Amino acid sequence: MFLGNLTEKEKAAFFCLAGNIIKTDGVSSKSEVIILNNIVQELHIKGEKSNLSIEESCDTFAGSDEFTRRGIYIELLSLAMADNTYDSTEKDFLKTVSLRLNLPADFISKAEKWLLEYLNILQKGIALALNIAE
């Protein structure tokens, strides 16, 4: 959703962060792997392992506009929540990212709230399509 205008350098940095968020909790769920593969297709990259560190990846976005920095955070947050868990290791990883991207705390809490609401509405849509009573 927010990755369409990334530069090649930003794409590589984002892919590095995305791969790391999946690994943080020690479990690569099927939904996370599917989303990561979709990211590879959306970014038109090969999906090869990056040599960038987390810090270098975050620093790549230092000169990016606020929309880009916030957008990649939201994308990483959705990847962290893709397996319906959001544990302390993922929260710690995203806290590190948010600090390096200089994102305000109120944005972080609003992004988490928005994503939880979105996922809830998505589940209701799936239930509706499957004709499952709530």
C-alpha cells in the first residue's frame, strides 16, 4: 500500500527490515511468508538476502519524507501482526525502527489502533463472505 514510490535503495532497506521483523519472534508463519513474497513482487525486486544491518536499513530512510517513513512503519507493523500475534520481540524491534525513523509515539499508538481495527473489519468481511454468523 505504501511501497510504490520507494527508490531502489529504499526498497532494499525495506526488504531487509521486513525479513528481520519476520525472524524476530523465531517463527515464520505461512501468512508472513506470503506477505513477504507479495512485497517482493510489489517492489519488483529479487528478494535476495540483504547485507544491510537494521541500523543501516533505517538510516536509508533518514532523508525520506514523513509519508514514506510512516508508510514503511505501517507496512512493517502489518507484517508483524500478519500471524495474529504481536509479541514483545516484535514490539521491541518496531520500537527500535520507530526511534531510528524519528516517528512520534502518538503516531505509533494510532497506527497500532488503526491496524487492529482494520484487521477486525477484515475478519468480519471474511465471515460475511463465508456466511458465518457473528
